[in-house]
Amino acid sequence: MNKPPVILRSSKLEGSLPLFLFAGLILFSWTVSNTISFFPSCWLRKWTGIPCPFCGGTRCLLAWSHLEWGEAFQLNPMVFFACIGIVVWFGLWIAGKRFRKLEWAPLKAPIPKSIFVLIFFVAWMLNWLYLYWHTR
């Protein structure tokens, strides 16, 4: 006799975690910009003059909080696209919850870890090169 399939239910807040993280980072950057900055500056840039791949990330989040998209992109493209990815991820999660039959095959298929690492490494290097030439 066939058993009925087991339906695994996920947490109601599972897909909203990235959005909460994004909102927290925006709030953090806004707080840092409106108070005396007690955070150290980038040590790599301070010691070598070369920016790290995340230089400008806090200012990028601050530009996001002011809806200044062009400035946010110029400050740190990798953080900018990460923010877009978080917003798109949340939108797809909401659409999936709203329209239960909505299934997009690429979201269901797992991405091989080696491909993910390669894409991240290439994006990281391109971002670092952009920041290096942009701040010279």
C-alpha cells in the first residue's frame, strides 16, 4: 500500500530573513552616519592604500536608505547587487506564498557549490578591481 507523501512545512518567516537582514543593515548604516563613528576605517586601505572589496559598503547601504541608486552603485557595486538580490529574493518568496502554485524551476534546482564559489570569486575580483581603479 502506498503511503501519502509527507508535506514538510517551513517557518512563516523563512523567506523574510534576508529582508530583515537588509533592513537591519540599512538601519545600522543610517545610525553610524548620524553618530560619531567609532568604527575603525579599512585597515587594508589605511596600511597599503589599496581598498578592500567591501570598502564603501556602509556608505552604499546609506545611499540605499536615501534611494540614491546611482551613488550606491558607484560606492560598491557588489554590495549594491547583493541588496538587489535580497529584494528580489524576498519578492519571489512573497509571490510563492501568495500564489502557492507558483514554482520556478531554477529556484528549485540546487546550484553546485563549485559554480557558486566561482561566481562569487569572479564578482569579488571584479568589484575589487572596480574599487581600485575608481578610487585612484
